[in-house]
Amino acid sequence: MSNSKPSFRYGHSEGRTEVCYDHSGKHLVSCGFDGNVKIWKSIKDDNPTNIKAGERVYSVGIKGKTLFSASDENSVDKFSFPDGSPDGCLVRFTGTVTHLSVSESRKLVAAGSSDFDIKTIDVETGKQKSYLGHQAPILSVAVDPMDEYLASSSCDGNLKIWTLKDAKCVKTLPIIGRSNDVGNSQTLSKISWRPVTGEDIAVPTETGVKIFNRVTWVLLQTLTSDVTSTAYQCCSFSQCGRFLASASADGWIVVWDTETQLTVRKIQHPLKSCISSIAWNPQQNNCVAFSDTRGQIGVLEDVVESEEPTKPRRDEDDLDALFDEEDDNMMVDMMADEDDKPQVILKYLKPFLYLSPIPCTLDVFTTDTDVDLAPPTILPSLPIETKYTLDDDASSVATATVTAPTNFQPSSMQPPFQPTSTPTHLSHRFMVWNAVGVIRSYTDVTESAIDVEFHDTQTHHALHLPNHDQYTMADLSVQAVVLAAESSVDAASKLKCVHFSSWDNNKEWVIEMPDGEEIQAVTTGDGWIAVCTDALQVRFFTLGGIQRQILSIPGNVVAMAASMDQLLVAYHITQGFGKNQCLGFMLLEVGVSSGSKPRSIVGGSPLPISQASKLEWVGFTAEGTPATVDTLGVVRMMNRSFCQTWTTVVKLKSITKSRHDHCWVVGLHENPQQIRYIQCKGSIYPSTLPRPTMAVAHYKIPLCEPESDKGKYEEEYWRTKIFSSHREYLTSRGYETDGGEKQKSDLVVQQTLMRLFALCCKSDAEYQAFDVCSMMPSSASMSLAIKYSSRIRKIMLAQRLSEEAILKQQRKVMQMVESDDEEEEEDFRTELQSGYSAAETEWSSQKSTRKPTSSRPADVDNDDDDVMGQSTLFSTKLNLTSTPKPKKTSQRSKLDVNEEEEVQVLQEKPTATDNEEVPRVISGVQLFLEEHLQSIEEQHPDLDGIEVRKIGIKQFRALPAEEKQVKSFFSCRF
């Protein structure tokens, strides 16, 4: 037996403390009643990282780069490891959190509280489960290494075993004396499962450490020692599973060999203080850390004298450790028996060659007759090393090593969810909260029900529905309530619709899914319902219950949303890497309510979300534009005017006061430009009671230099453009839009661009000013820009803008000519029958019966001639100002004062009366045909008049663009 003495140091103030190691074994973490969490590099570290986590900290745990602490602030808080910066709140209780435990797989965190409640939290998805059954404060919790069971001890004297899947208690064992508080209990009863297999569980009691079998929960043995008669406080299995260390109230540390039940080490605290925590170093079988109720921490090395250092279990995040401690002699021996072929050695198998046999754990994996309780081991995708033998002589072996690059670890795929719903494990939860109303679900011992509340009572009165079928998914529209339930042992997955707007007396119907098909998402639009199942199928129904089309999607669904006739489906394209999700989406028009033909707007495209985030909300704005929100608070909206791409419109994290707060999005609006959300302080989801208060935030596109005047104008312009683009889509689909709102947005765009233009001119950034003018929506805006640049003596800019105005008009006329040509070719025979004669052109017969309102094409803006006039006018003004004369000063001032009158004079147009002869309007193609029709007829004498004119039109289209513009320009002025 080793005679080494433990190392001690002061760590915290007097009171209960706890210690644990990180998974690399390089850091020791401690906490105490002084409210501090300290991260030590070693027991001799004089400058540990200190974290203030509360008034009193009862327990700590580590998962990768995240540290969890349980404090008297009724919460489990997160901190980044090892720097210690705060990272939010993981879960809250109504009482002091007395203990927490991180599962061996590092997927779950379990915590117990003085309010008798136990919760497990999936650290990747945030899902919580509650375990109710204890009748006193919780002493300790521990998660089974197989992620199948949860063990808990309480002041009520019982040890309870729970199933993690459904949170049910499968075994209750009375093990310790009862008490009314953790501080009054004779033992802390800190539980420990045997690592890897979890084949048995050790529980410290007043009389010894009891070990129970995992399968039958029968007491296998009770480990005791004659050195102490006080209660055992805590225990911990070594990483190999062979040795069990325990500590007592009078300071004794006892280590047993569980195979022989013999004591291999025992040592007492010099001050005989009660030891409240003990932990093995995960990378060494000979090192144990402990802490006492006086605030001291200690490390005991060489615990087992005969035990050789066991090869540490490899941390999946510590890839560098997988390549340590090569044994070249073994490589030589292996290659000596082979030819010159390269030998490939999987390096992750080497650590197991050094392990000493431990019957209690290895027998489970190697015995064929026994039941295999261990999970299947999936070897990681690690680099391999290839060595090439260059000589047959083993004494002179030359090798060349080639190491493959390290691959990223795949991230877990986000499970399906319903937008604006809270987790399903909550007894009181929101099933949906949207612009129509709120659906709540209540589940307790006596009743399970669903309440539907409408924001506008004129839509329908509130509904109270029994929830005997355990519906977990819901959606709400102004026509119906849609509910969906997962399958159970006795029933298939089903869909229920309460069609309250129906004129029929039968307002409810239920339909079951085929066997083996599970509903994962549900949504309802205008007159239709869509459900997505785990068979990668989207099933459509009418509100009356008639089945419609079935759509297959290329990946597992994440969420669905509907608006009017639109359906948005978000799904997994493939598994992501580096905590990223690889998502896609499709946007369809179902065509039920509008009566139009179904069509695909976006057939299948990647869905952008932030790095290392997940999709939190997906839906439509009140005006029908798709939008998403991810877990980092980034709100994106589809920009229909820019190739159906996604644009970030706001970052919600910028409006929260604390990093622990969260914005739970309820809905988005484009007019007014508002985000409606619920502020969740210290949590991710709101509680049903008291009723949450809705808040409003405004959009802010993240452009560069947002604080500068230029950045503010640019942000206002693009925000207005993006949030007004929905009108074009709604108009194209036959929906009515408010013309007054369109005028307001156009006015805001024009004013913003003029302010930005003036700012660029004042900053002498003339080319930037020219770029701003290219974005102006109308000719009137261009005219104002020309006037302003001339007034402030920006001569070169005014000339460029005048030239640009002329080019814009020419392009507009050319586009109109091309559209006219297409219509003319399609309806050419009809036009010939109505107006063509051999004596005159086909348009001349219409001239005497129709009076045009203008001497230019009807599609040209009335402001186009104003721009031409302004361009000529200000060119003349510029020439005058280049040679100023003193006697013209008063005239110039007069001109400046009466500029508005001058513009009005320029805008006046001569109107044609009934007696006046209206000039003929001729397009470019008509002018070309009049010039070349005779020559074409001579070249093709065997063709009729219609075919000859078709050839002429083709020849006009073959002309260069410059020649077309010249003909079109002169034809419009003809």
C-alpha cells in the first residue's frame, strides 16, 4: 500500500465544496459557498481562473468547452471553458439547484433542486424533461453511461431509477435516513455509475457504499471499512471501472477493488474534515481529487500502488492525443513478417494494447454467452498512418509516413419543430402563437386539454378541446384549428381539423396516417392543410377532409409554414459539419384558394442560416413574404426583387439588454415595418402564466458604416425597397394592394435618394452622386438632380446626368419597341384583317378613326420630355454661366426665383383638338419597313405581302443595337 500523502490548498471559504476534472484531465474545477468557480491547471496553481457564479455554488460539471454551475440563484448557468466568460442560462428551477451531472456521452445535463424537481436538458436541442416523484429536496443525480436511465437520491431517503426516454420511475429503493433539507442530511449520497457499461451503480449510505445491479436493481454488495463508522458522503468509480473511491464524514478516503472487495488504499484528512466531493482524473487511474467542507481541495496521487497507469480514454475532441506515444518496435515486428506491401495501422487501436485486463468491464464485451450490455462502438474517422518497407532486413528498415488530413466531425441534425411553439415536454405550453390567435396545451394529473384563444373575437369565440389523443402539434388560421398527434403503442399518428368557419353542422374530422408513418410537421393555408411525415412525404387535404396531392421532399423535414396559397418547407439536405446545419427549402403555390394553377416558386434551394446555429422560426410576413429566424437571432427575409435570395433584415441579439435574454418571435410585418416578439429573460421560451407581453422591434439592415449619414440613407433606401417589393407579387397573383401605401413608399425612396445625392455632392464625391442617380425610380427625380447639380455649380456632373437622362429614355423606348414587335408578330394576321389595305399602310387607316392623346407612344412617362427639356435647358444654362456678364446678374436671380414657373412652362404640352391634324406615330420597325419593303418584294417576288413583311421584321431585329436606337429615337419624335 502506497504511503504518498495528499496535497492540500485553500480553495474557497468554509462550507460545502465540489470538484471535478475536465475530460482531458489537465484542469481541475472547484466551487464553493463563496459563490466562486475556480479553474486550476494543477493543485499548485497560484493564479486560477475565477468565475463569480452566485452567492453559493453547489455543483459544477464540464462538457467540452462549456462549464455548468448550479447555484442558489435557482438556475444552472453556462460558462465558456476554460476562459470562464458567461454563456447564458441552461435551465431554471423554483428552488436552489443542489446538484448537477453531465452524462458520459456529454449530450445530457441532469440537475436536481430543493423544490423536489429533477430536470434533464439536451444541450444540443435545449429540450427539457421533468422527473417528479421525490418528496424532499434532491441530494444528487447521475446519468447512466448508456443514456438509458437516470438515478437520483433525495432527502426522502429513496434512491429512484428513471427512464430517460419517458421520464418514468422504474425502481424506488429506500437507502438512507430521511431529512427535511440537504444541510440536515447525514450523507450527501453522491451516486456513481460504473463507466462505459453502467452495469451497476454505487450509492454511499450511512453504513457503507452499496452497489446495485443494473438489470434487476438487486443489492450486489456493500463495501465497508473498519477505519470509519460515520456516513459515507460520496463515491466515484475509476475510469477503468475496477476501483471505487469513497469518502466519509470524518475525513477518511477509502479505495476498494470491486472485483476482490479488498481495500487497496485508505487515508484520513489531516483535519478530519468531512469530505463532500471526490473525483478520479479521467486520464489517470492513480490520481484522485477531493474537497471538504472547510473550503480546502486536495489531490491524492499513487492511489493504487500495484496499478500500472492505464491508457486514458480518448476524448473525441482531443484529436492530437490520438497520435501520442508511438511504439516503433511493434511496427517493425509487424512489418518484418510481411513483404514489401505497405502496412496500414489504425492508430486508434493502439491504446487498447496497453490496457491491463479488468474482468468487471472487459467480460461484458468479450463473453459470447453473456448479455451484451455495452453499446456498439463506432470507430471514429481518424487519420491512418501508412509505412512503406524499403528493405527486407528488419534491422535496417526505412519508413515513410503519410498522415491523412483530419476530417471535421459531423454535427447532429436538427429535429422537426413547429414555429412559435414551446417544447413538448412542458406540462403547460404554447402549441402555436400567430397573428390569428394562441393555442395552449395543459396537462396535469386530472386533465389534459387544449385552449384556443383568438386575438379578434369576431373571428370566433374561444374554444376548449379535450386532449385525450395527446396532440402535440397545432396550427391556427381564420378558418380552422389543425391538430396532429404522434403515434403510440395503441394508435397511429393522426390529424384532426376543427373547421369552425364551415356552414356545415359537422365541423370536425379526424384522419389517421398509414402504418409506420409519423406526422412531424403540420400547417394550414387558405382552404387547405399540409402535413409532413417521416416518410419524406407532404400530404395535402382540404378543410373539409378531402385528400389532395402527395409531394415527396428530398430530406427530413425541419419545419413548415403556410400563407394564403404559399407553402414553405424547410428540410435537411444532408448532415452538416462543425455544428453547422445543411438545410434546404422549397416554396410552392398550392393554387387552392386563388383557383390558379399550382406552380413552384423555388423548387429546391439551400436555406441560409448562421454558422453553428439552428433554425428557430420559419414562416411568412403578414404580407406573404417568406422569412426565417435562427438561434443566433438573425432574421432573414426573401428578397423577391433580387432573384428570390435571402437578405438579413435585423439581428435580434442587438436589441436584447442581456446576453441571457432571448427574443421569441411571434410574427413579422412589412407595413408597418415591425417584428413582434416576446422578451424572455434568462430563458429561451416564454411561460404560459402569467400571460407574456408582446414587444415590437424595427428592422435594420446590417450595411457597412451604419452610424454615418451615408450609411443611414443607404440603409433606409434598401430597407424601403425590400419591404415594398411584396406589392408586385401580390398584384401579379390577383390580390388588391393599397395604392396610397405604394405612393408613400415611392416618395420615401425618392426623398432618401435626393438626400443621399445632396450629401455626395457636398462631399465632392461626384461619381457617387452619379451612381445614386442611376438608382432613381422616375424621370422627375432625375430632373431634380440635374437642377440641383446645376445650382451648386457641379458642371461636369450636370452634363453627365443630362447624357444619362437621354440614354435612359432611349433604353425605355427600345424596350417598348421590342415588346411591341413581339405583340405585332403574334397578332399580325388580325391587324392585317382590321386595318391593312394595298393603297395605304395598315396604320394609316386607323389614323382617321382614333385620336392619340400625345405625339409619343402611350407607354412613355410624361416626365420623359421634361427630362429632355431639362437637359437642354441646363446645358444652355451651363454655357451661359461659363461666360458670365455683370448685367445679367439680376436676370439670373430672377430666373432662380421663378424656377418653378419655368419648370411648369416646360411641362406644358400642346393638346390636340378635334379639328387639329394629329401627327402620325410611327415606330422604328414601321419606319424600317417603309424604307425597305419595296426592295424585299423585288428580292422575293413569289411571296405574298404577309410573308414579305415577316422577312422585313426579321431583318430589322438583325440590325445592330446602335442603329435600332437611332431609328427608334427619331421615329418617336417623328
